[in-house]
Amino acid sequence: MVNIAPSKKQMVAEPSTEQRIIDAARKVFSTKGMAGARMQEVADEAGINKALLHYYFRSKQLLFEGVFKQSAQRQFSCIWDSLKQCDSLFPAIEAFVAAYLDRMIEEPLLPLFIANELNRDPKGLADFVDRGKESRARFLRMVEEARKRGEIIDIDPRELLVNIMALCAHPFIAQPMLKHIHGITDDAFLRMIQKRRKTVPEFIIRSIRA
Amino acid sequence: MVNIAPSKKQMVAEPSTEQRIIDAARKVFSTKGMAGARMQEVADEAGINKALLHYYFRSKQLLFEGVFKQSAQRQFSCIWDSLKQCDSLFPAIEAFVAAYLDRMIEEPLLPLFIANELNRDPKGLADFVDRGKESRARFLRMVEEARKRGEIIDIDPRELLVNIMALCAHPFIAQPMLKHIHGITDDAFLRMIQKRRKTVPEFIIRSIRA
DNA sequence: ATCCGGTTTAACCAAATGGTTAATATTGCG
DNA sequence: CGCAATATTAACCATTTGGTTAAACCGGAT
């Protein structure tokens, strides 16, 4: 299954077949969704035979879960780990937004992908959510305490968190609409996101600062 | 000639077959997506034969477009019409958010549905976007002028608009995740949205008021 | 009654698709 | 080398699925 030390490949460091499959599958699944994705297309994208997909991953469902879980886990740990070494609220917000946007730039189709999967099967998400449980609780506590100290206005911490995530994720979910409305290119879109690394935390902090 | 008092239908006013199909299709397409939806399921949901679907709408693609265009048009006109009779910025923001959230309550799966379709076929959206063109331009102008008058801080009007839409739409897109994270029911989710009719405009206005 | 247009259905069909199998190629190793 | 395990492929298979066809149904006009 795992290609440990292939002789020919030592110079170029070609990715293993398994990794090629995963990458191809991620690409196809993110753009077409689970139902719209075709095993043949994944195989073509990976440059292999369709049967080989079933050799590595027994079924479409398992392949999908593998790809999805990998991406989703990475997503959640990136985001929540970002505020592990912050202990005051405003820097935490800045770090969180930066981490979120950076991750989105890495894999722009992910939020839509995750939203769809969670909508399709709300049960299968307990794992990922629980992964960030402590960090999330800690963040909510930070908000609560800042509120008690009078640093910020009276706001439901959970609602604040929803707002932060909305401001980070939504531009990517609505990406095609934004691109068309503003008549911008991929490049200009990226610049806009880069700007948001600064403006989104400013926007949030201005609205909650006491 | 015309049957003035049809015996069976005068009381119940059953919807026409065509409308039953549209309603069924909307339901199935929103939950399963275009690719995941099955014509048979739409037929069952509408209580009719599968062939009848093709009698009214020639193909799956046409049925989908019919449903999608109807929902999307309604969506955009609801939202943009809401600020036609506002001429100062803050009330406009309040009206816009209220209209957006009301529409979302009406059809909660729509934002995800639209996001997916625009992602699948970014070309086919020019119509809907252009429908709100003037209203959008007018809103951006209102922001610009409020900025010049010193009523609000220096902010890119387009970025403000993105933020507003993000705060409105995202809770619905992330609905399953929110429900699980906060451990809430459908009912509690609706209450949270009702609250947001007030808190979201407050959140926005606080962050831009000079 | 009968005929006629629009409506509805059961039975079919061809293509697409996820998945399997058996045979072939490649690699690691004694 | 030679052999065993792993990797890869071409050809198939069964089912699903969008779509078609021809027949039946039904209300109203003649």
C-alpha cells in the first residue's frame, strides 16, 4: 500500500500513487461534489486506471471519506491551533482570522465542500467538531471575560464566533458571484482576500470594543 | 363553456400538476443538489409518474433551471427591492438585513443551493446579478456619500457589502455545523436568526460609524 | 354517443457508472 | 535468477438513471 523507498523515484520524488489518487480525488470532489464526481474522472486526473482506485480505496464512499476527513481535519486543526498561544482577545481574533484566511487560500473550495457534506450527512461530523472543542470553549471564555472586564460590549460569545467565521468563509463560498459582480480576476480576488487579513479583524474589533 | 363551480376543486384549490412538480423539484434539488437529485424522487415527491416530468419539463437540466431561476430571481429581487425606499445608509442596512434574513427563513437551503450552482456554472448567473445592478450601485453610492459626509469610517463600499451578505447568509450555509456545535434544535436556530435581525445591523453599524 | 385535445401511465431503452475479475507487469528478495 | 508479493491494467458485469414510446384516460365540444 505505502511506497516506502522507490528506487527510480528518488530524484524527482514523485508522489506515491496513493497520494496522487488523494490529490486527484480532492480536486474532483471539491469541484463536482460527492454525487457529481465520477470515479473515471478521478482516475484520469490521477493518470491511472479506474480499477486501481478500488484497489487502494474500496469504494467511492470510502475514497470520499478519506479525502474529506483529511481536508476537514487539517482545516479545523489549522484554525483552532492558531489561537493556542494567544491569551488576550483581540490578538486571538487577529490570529484566528489570519489562520482561517490562509487556510482558505490554500484550499478555496473547502468551505463549500464542507458545507455540502455536513448538509448531506449531519451525523458524520462529530469527530471534527470535537477536535476543536477545547479551543472553542477557551475562546468563548476569553470573550466572556473580556466582556466582564468591560473591554468589549455586551455580546453573545457564540454569536461573535459565528460572525467571525462568516466574515472569513463567505467570500470563498460566494467567490464566483463576487468575481462576476465586481468584474475581477482570480488575482484581484486574492489581493482582496489579503486585504481582509487586516480589515476583517479591524471590522470585528471596532464593532465589539467598549 | 367554462365550469364555474367545479365540484371537487373549489374548496381545496389543489395546486396544478406543474406547480406540484416545481415544489417537489425544489425540495429535492435543494437537499440533494443537481447531481444528487433523482428524477424518480422528484416524481414520487410530486405523487406522479416519472414520464410526466418529461412531459412538463423536457429534461432534468430544464427542470433544474426552471426551479433554480425562479428561486434565485425571487431571492435577488426580495433583497434588493428592500432598500428601494431607503435613502439614508443605516436604515438601508437594517432593511437589507431584515429582508435577507426573512427570505432565508422562507427557503433556508437556498444560499447553499445558489452557491453550488454558481460554482458549477459561473456563466449562467449574469441575468440574476444584473437584476439587482441598479440597487446595488445605489447602495454603494450611499456608502460612499456617507463616508464623504464623515458619518462612517473609511471603508471600501464593496467590502462592506460583502461583509453584510456574509453575516446574513453564512449561518444558513453552516446551519448543520452550528446546530451541532451549539447543540440546538431547529426551533432554537430560528430564534437565534430572529435575534440576528437586530444584532447584525447593530454589529455592522457599530463597526463603521465614525 | 363520439371524437378530440391535453394529460397520465406502464413498459422499455440506451448510456453511464460503480464495482469486479482475471490476467499481466513490476518490484523486492532469498 | 526465480519466486512471491504487490501494483496495474483491460475487459466485464449489474444496476441505476435520464429519457422515450405507445397506449390509456378524461373532460368537454359537436
